[in-house]
Amino acid sequence: MPKAIIDAEVSTKDEATKNAIIDAAQKLFQHYGLNKTTMEDIAKSLGKSKSSLYYYYATKEDIFEAVVEKEKIIIFNEINAAVSEALSASDKFRTFVDTKFKEIRKRYLLHKILFDEIYDNVCLFKIIKKKYGAIELEIIKDILSTGIETGEFVIKTSDLDAFTQVCAITLRGIHLNFIFDAESCDSNQTLITAATDMLLKSLKK
């Protein structure tokens, strides 16, 4: 068998194994949390030896990062699909916010781990925050740019980066409130709606 074909088969098998590890770990993380889940737990759930996991991931934190990366892709695919269907820049912005928090609700326990258990791990927290934040800023900036081009938003192009940051920081604050006060669903939704209305109002002044 040609080496290229063998390499492709190995690569496909490795990807399948990594996906299986990520899926198994995600279920354990959501049920027990990151701190109480061990590499041995993940290996047992897959019917593998712990040593076999180390071929793919050096630590459970590396696996958790991979879990977050996978979920991040799913979340932003959902956001982009929803935003692309909205017509006006205002509708795109509102759709972005609503979809963002809808997806967070689905993954509440995973997000709670980020703030309850990962926050003290500065390096890992920064890596995850940077990856997530960069894409979020890009989406917001694109929506604001569309609003400027159509004349719907009256902010200056020179102020685009500043307004993008303000929108992102405001939404992250609500994100934190949602994670730490998840039981207050009605009040959180009211806060999300109010913040969206205020941000849009500032963009249209």
C-alpha cells in the first residue's frame, strides 16, 4: 500500500480517536466538573488505557481546551448562520446577541467550569478567552461595519474599533451574570434585551 494512503488512514483514525476522546470527556466534564474528572475516568469511559490518551493529549486541561474549541466552532457556526439571514444591521446585531446566549444556555455547565474551575489557571483561561474573544470581536465589527455602510449606524469609521470593544465588553458582563445567576432566567433575559436596546440606541444616535 502506498505510504500516502497509509498516512491518510492513520490521520483519519487519529482524528476519529481524538473526537471520541473529546466527546467522552465533555460528558464527564459536564457531569463531574473539570477538577473531579481524571484522565483515568476519560480512558475508562472509552474502554482504553490511560496511557493511550497521552498519545493524543498531555493533560486533561488540553482535552478540556479541545472540548471548548469544538463547542466554540459549533456556537459560531450557529451565530453566523442566524446573522446571515437577518436583513438590517440592527436585526443582525440583535440576532447575534440572542443566538449567543441561546447557545450559552445549552452549554451552561461547560461555561460554568470556565469561570469556576479554569479562572485560576491563568494560562489556560487566557488561551480560551483569546480564541473565543477574537472571533466574537470579528463578528461584532462586521455587523457594525455593515450598519455604517448602509447608514443605519451613525458612528464614525474611526470609532469602529472602540464601539466594537464596548459592545463585546458589555455582552461579556451579561455573560458572567448569566453564569453566576443562571436560576434568574427571566431577569437575565430582561437584562439581555435591555442591553441590546441600549447598545443599538447608542449606535443610531
